[in-house]
Amino acid sequence: MITVEEARKLLLDLVTPVDTEQVPLAQAARRVLAADVAATRDQPPFAASSMDGYALKSAEVERHAMLKVIGEAAAGHRYGGQVGAGQAVRIFTGAPVPDGADFVVIQEDVERKGDLITIRNHPGDKSNIRPAGADFRVGQIISSPRILRPEDIALLAAMNTPVVPVRRKPVVALISTGDELVMPGEEPGPDQIIASNTFGLKAMFEEAGAHVRLLPIARDTRGSLATALDLASGADLVVTVGGASVGDHDLVGDVTSGLGMERAFYKVRMRPGKPLMAGRLNGTAMVGLPGNPVSAMVCGHIFVLPMLQKLLGLNPQVNFHRATLAAPLSANGPREHYMRATVENGQIIAFGDQDSSLLSILAQANALLMRPPDDPALAEGTQILYLPL
Ligand code: AMP
Ligand code: MG
């Protein structure tokens, strides 16, 4: 059996970044920027006032000085003339500072009577002028790859970028397998349960930037599974759930071998999630996740999310955080163990029951506490690594 790290490496070898597309800026949030974008203008494009007040010459700024107001500059409407000695221009936030002026006295420091202003309070040293290009200059770059946050979108807009080069959303085909499964909302028979894994995984993969195709549940027959795999064609990644262990009804390995899958591995030394298989089927990456609901979700985090990151042109990574054990832990076995846990203020505590079927505990957890293989018993206060959920 291979290690989690080895499995992840083999899985990443199965995929390459998808191609890119252009999307309108208004649709670019949360997408992955696929090429550097350069500003096509300076911002601000002119020296601009940062306050409402009066633009004048800094040499004339002193208490009791009296100046004549010769015009007005508002945002979007510059004052075309020149500011001379003894003169001021009424100015508003965002307006271009008129030629000849290099200081804005805020209106609170001024008393105005008709066309005359008197500086009443000492205006201080701050000019209240934003120089041209203070925010960014032509050619300044937003670098790729990155997931575009609202903050990046605002900057792209200011840089005058109406369309944005992003990675196409990788298409993931998701297949549940099992005679016992029905879809949520259907009436289950007495021996049936609701398919939950594919819904949790769909949410997880879509949050990571994928487009997920939820295929019909494959029954535990070779024909049904082959049909589902056929429906998956065209996807960038095919993910099956269940049917991957060694029971009589676990057909995923058999059927995919029959269809010519080049298998990369089968079984990983981890808990939960030992029966994980992967390979390439007709040129497409395929991952067979275990059926136990918690195993499927944990394997989604540990293995599939890094694959999606690579498909999206991002640097694949699993970011562990550190916390302090708030309760002791018994020794771990030979497999890397991901334990459902809650972490708060840097203190982490694992749930007592780690059975891989318990979704209710997964839903209460906000962390997966990672135990390396053969980790000895740990005392309260020990530093450990975890993945946030
Ligand atoms: P299997 O790997 O097919 O033997 O499934 C292991 C366990 O996970 C069984 O108890 C299945 O009923 C359950 N299971 C498999 N697939 C799903 C699914 N999509 N949703 C919920 N439970 C599942
Ligand atoms: Mg099954």
C-alpha cells in the first residue's frame, strides 16, 4: 500500500491544466486568472483632490490669507484655467487639481464671503492631493495564477479590463454506485439509503471552481456501471463513489479494468479511505473514491481538491494548520489518520467516535486532525497539524 503523499503525487500526474477562456469582468469572481493582466492606464490619470475645499498655491497657505475664488473643479469637470497668485479654485473630491495649484485647503478651514475666502485655521502640511498614478501606473500587473477575489475584481475594473482570461472550469463527472442508493427526495425502499456522497462532493468541487455533472446512480451490475462511465465521457475528471473495495458487489475495479483503465494505484495507507483507486480511462483521469460517506469526503479534500487545483493551473497544495491538543489521543495505527475534530482559539479536540459512516459528526467538525502513521499516544498540550474544513 502506498502513502498518502505518494498517492497524491500519482493523482497529480494524471491531470494537466485545462485551457483558458475569456469571461466578462462581471462574471470573473472566484475564477482562476490564467494570464497576467496589465493596467492600460494610470490611476488616478491626473493629480486629483482627495477632499472638498479650495485649490491654491502652497506658498500662499497661511492663516488669515485672503484669496479670490476664480472658478470651480468637480469630479468629471476640470477647471480649464490657471491658478495665479492670490487666487483659488473651488474643488471637490476626485476633481483634477487645476494648473498652478499644488495644495487643497479643506473647506472646514476656510470662511467664504462671495468670491473671497479667508483661511481661518492652520491647514497643516498635508496637500490633500493624490498624485497621478498614485494607485497604479500603465503596465502594472495583476499576476496569475490566482483565484480572483472581489478585491482583485475591483482592481481589474479600475485598470480598465472588460474581459478577463481565466481557466475554463474543469468538468467533473460524479457517479454514485450501489443498489441501495436513491436520490434525495425519492422514496427509499426498506433496504435503501439516500445517496449523500455525490451531493457533498459536488458542493466541495464546485466551491473549488469545477463544473460538476452529477450522473445517474450506477447499480451494482457491470452493465449499469459501464453505462454510467460512458455518460461521463467528455469530462476532465471522472469520480466514482463506492464499489471500490473487495466485496462481491464491488465492481468499479473490474469494470474499469475491462474498459482498459491504466491503473495508477489501488489502496492507500490512510484512514478513512483505504480503498481508493485511480488511473486513466480512455485518456481521462479517473478516481474511485470509497463509498463510506466520511471516507469519500475526506478523500475529496485530501486527493481530489489538489487535482482540481492543478487542472485550474494553480499550485496544488494541502495547507495544514497548527493547533494544540485540548485532550490526549491514543496511539495511531500504521495508516495516516484524518480525525474529525473541532478547533477553537488554537485548541483542538477530536471526536470520540471516528466511524467512517458518521456524517453527523463530520458536519459538526471544523477540522481534520492529521495523525502520521504509527504516531505514539499524545498528551494534552501537544502541537498537531490539521486541515480546516
Ligand atoms: P461500498 O464502497 O460500495 O462498499 O460502500 C461502502 C458504504 O458506503 C456502504 O455502506 C454504502 O451503502 C455506502 N455508500 C456508498 N455510496 C454511497 C453514497 N453515494 N452515499 C451514501 N452512502 C454510500
Ligand atoms: Mg456499494
